[in-house]
Amino acid sequence: MPAKTGAEYKERLQKANNNVYIHGERVEDPTTHPAFKNVIDSMADLYDLQYEKPEKMLYTSPTTGNQVGMTFYRPETIDDLVKRREAIQEWAKTSGGMLGRSPDYLNAEVMAMGVANDLFAEDDPMFAENARKYYEYARENDVSLTHTLIHPQVNRQKAQHEQSDANVALHLVEKQEDGIIVDGARLLATQGGITDEILVFPSTVKQAGEKDDPYSLAFVVPNNAPGLKYISRESFDHGKSEWDHPLSSRFEEGDAIVYFDNVFVPWEKVFVCGNSSICNRTFLETNAVVHMSHQVVAKNVVKTEFLLGVVLKLMDAIGIDQFQHVQDKGTEIMLALETMKSHLFRAEQNASLDKWGTMTPDFEALNAARNWYPRIYPRLVEILRILGASGLMGIPTEADFHNEDIGHLVNRGLQAKNLEGYERVKLFRLAWDMTMSAFGSRQMHYEYYFFGDPVKMGMTYFEQYDKEPYKKYVEDFLDSVQSSKPDFTNI
């Protein structure tokens, strides 16, 4: 079947009847539930956009001839890579980059592991074939995915097999003739329960040893698999108007604990079964982390553009754009944006074909960007918060402007240099929702931990960085210095 529409996306969720819980209750229909319906509408808009801009968002499937989503595309040239990135950014622009787990993130992973599937064959050729077939299945059916990577945070000083309740984490219970039984909890499924299926993979940060083999799993199952439960955190969409909450009312993705209560996974949906070595190497050796990072950096360029636009509009609205310290803060965001764009450009223009014939971005550029952005994003939103100052505190709601007694008062009292009070507050509510609301706080926390603990990521980056050329440079320079070394042997 071809790429799905927004209506088809919603219809699938209704038919699936996924086991989703929030605020202590099971959700009967997420498309109408107040915690999920608005973000589902936003996700539906992404799928509709595929048909509104088919020349950018769709391509012809190499196997069926159907029109399928460009975000599943396997690039073979640099131009292909740019085309896929443009589709990624087209989606990101609809939310200002605030949908961190839009479908293209995992579409990139599925594509990479589906093509570079040799690694999975180390245990059994069946697993490699499963990965290849799943990529085609996901692409041809426009499957939307959530995913889960990490174990519950019980005792971070110990490996999973050393935990006092070692079976609280997702683990292999039994191998059967037609599949496996898995049981236990996993964190942290963003968009859990509002997608078609869940992709289970190991953490990209925490390496596992042989004693953790029972926890070393990679597979995919439908979100309505018997025994699969999503326990969602409270919603940051408070049911307010879009005017009052322009971001959280539309892009509150939600995050969930996932519990697998003796869930059956058929063999054809398994990629890794009890092999920590393969799990540790999956993301890097299939280049999945490269293509996922490409999506993230492309999305974060759009997110930074959006944030810069809000900052500039705020400066202009209240007439602070000529102050030196204000301009300097604006420059910080501009420099961050241009740095991210440069990383992205280098990654694409230095791309090369991998051994499977896939045009793969330069990971050095993407790896620098994905390590740097979590460290700089909190500063970027801090700048917006500082410039908004007290204007982000006493902001009325849309209802106040419609009240006959006070509407004209707040409109006059909150006027700006170039805006009426109504328009100024609308802008400031956007700035508030980006920085100080529960949604904005979660966005900052989310970006900080997007790929894992930034400190651990930084340690890995430092260890893997090729340091020898720079040390050799200094050694050669010192050797060139004219000197006469004293003889210390007689001292």
C-alpha cells in the first residue's frame, strides 16, 4: 500500500486498541482522549503533508512501484541525501522542531539496519533476513514507530545482571519453536501508544557484557501485542486553547514506561536474541546512528531557526534590539545556528558510499553536532527567557481579552512598541511555552539527554577521537626548535 494519510493513521490507532494507561486509567480511544488527541492531530498533519507536497515527501518504491515516504529513502548519492534531509526539515517546520520523535527518526534507523543487516547474521542468517524484510514492510506500510532503549534506573552502580531484582528489566524468558517470550520493563518510549509498533533496541551509551545476554534483545512488535502495556506520564497538554499554549496544545508527544508482561515475539520480528556483542555494535556497525544523527541535526537546525525567530520578534516587539547586551545574546543564537548548519553541510558534502552502497553522511561532523547541541540548547532557551524577563510572568490568557470588562484594559496595558496587547501577549505566550511551561522544561531536559548522558557521551567522544595527529603536530614543532640538550648522565 502507498504512504498513509492522516485519516489512515488515526484509523489504525482506533482499530489497534493499544493498551495505554494515563492518570491511572486505561485509554479507550487515544484519538479522542484529551491527553493524546491534539498531538495525534499534529502527527496526522505530517502524513497529510506527504500528499500535499508529494514531489518533496514521496518517492516510488523500488519493489512495489507505490508512492512511499521519502523519510524511508535509502540515499545512493549526495543529492539523494539532500533530498531526504529536505523532507525531514519539511516535517520539522510544522512544529518548529518541537516534535523530537517524529516518524522520520526511526524510519532512518529501520532503513539503515535493513540494508546493513550482515551483523545480525552472526547469530543466525534468519535475523539478517528479518531486518531486511522489516525495512521493506515498514516502508511499504508507512509504519509509525516508538522505541525503547534503556532499563529501569534501579542501581546505576551495577550491571543489569547484578541488580537485586534482575528480572525487573526486559529480559528473555524462553525460546519457543515459533518465537520468544520476553518479560519486564523498559524506559522511555516517547509517543508510546500513539504509533503502530515498538522497536526494542539496546542503549547506545551503556555497553553490556556476556552476563547481560538475557537482556540483550532487539525486536519489533505491534503496540497492541497481548501483554504489552504503556504507562504514560501525566500530560503537559492541559486542554487549554492553542492561543494560550501554542506548543503544548499541539506537540505534547508524551513519554511512557513500557511493560512487557510475558509478550510473545514471533521469530520473524527478532533481530538480536541474547547476544550482548551484537547489541553493543548494532548502531555503529550498521550506520544506523549516522543516519539517525543526520535526522536529528537536520531537525535541530529547524528548531534553532524557530527559536531565533521568536527571539528576534520579541526584541522587536518591545524595542530592546538596539541594546548591546541584547544584540550579543542574539548573536549567540545566530552562531549556534550557523555552526549547526555548517556541521550539517559538512556531513552531507563529505558523505561517502558505505560497503552496502548507501550514501552515508560524514559521522565526524554529525557526532560533533550531536554532542554539542545538548550542551548549548539550555543556553539558547535561557537567552529567550532572560530577554522576555518579567514579561513572561504576568501574561493573561485569551479569555481575558474577550472579557467585556477587562479585555480593552489588558489590550492597552500590555501593548508593545509595534504590537497591540493581544498580539504582544500571543507572542510572549509562545516564548513562555518554549521556556517556562512544563512543555518547555521537558523540551530542554529532552534535548539535554537526547542521545544519553552528555557526560558519558563526551567521554566516549574523547576516547574515540583521533588525538595522535595533534600530539604529533606539537612534537614535530618542538623538534624543530633549535636547542642543545644537556647531558644529564653525569649529574
